[in-house]
Amino acid sequence: MEGFEASIEPGTAVTLADGVALAEPVGAGRDASDYINHSCSPNLGMLDALTVRTLVDVGAGDELTCDYAYWLVRDDYEMKSDCQCFGSACRRRITGRDWMLPALADAMMRNASPYIRRRLDAMLKGKD
């Protein structure tokens, strides 16, 4: 993805494979994905590389949240402000390397994008 950052809308990239990402172009305008906020205790996860699914019952008017670690693999990313979910598992500082945190491994293997699950599986087996 290096070199493409100037042409994609920040915060929209979902890595599909090494060097391959799905992202919105700069100036694309707002869509439903712009209203999914980060939480360290999310109510959404990834079903596959493109499909977001609920992890718990979500009622009308509930805030939609997903752990950005479920799709974000970027060494230089750090969320602009500290996480405000205040849950018992809140990491406060959210980065593009959070998918590698041992405390998140179980949730990552269940709820992250297939790319992150493959990377995590290789890392846990000592291949990454």
C-alpha cells in the first residue's frame, strides 16, 4: 500500500492481502461505514474480508462499534485521540499493531478479517 496513502481516505483501508487493500478514494463522501466507531468491547466484527456482522444483539439506536484491530494492519497508525469506550478491556491507545497483542488473540481469531487471522495464525506458529 505504500505510495497510495495520498489517494485514499484516511481510516477507510481494509487489508485483504499483503500489498492489497480495499479503501475509499479521497473525497468519496460519507457512507454507513463512517458511522462505525471504535470500541475495545465492540458489538460488530468481521464475517469475511468485506462483511461486518453483529457479535451481540444491537438494538435500534445503539451505537455501532468495532475494534479497529479487526481490520487495521498499519505500523504507522495511531488513533488521533485515546479510546473513550472505558470498558474493562480498554486499551486507551489504539494503533495499527494492536492485532498482534496477545490479550486479543482469541477475539482476533473469531472476529478479525481473514487477512489478520492468517497473519496472526502464522505469528502464533512462529512463521511471521
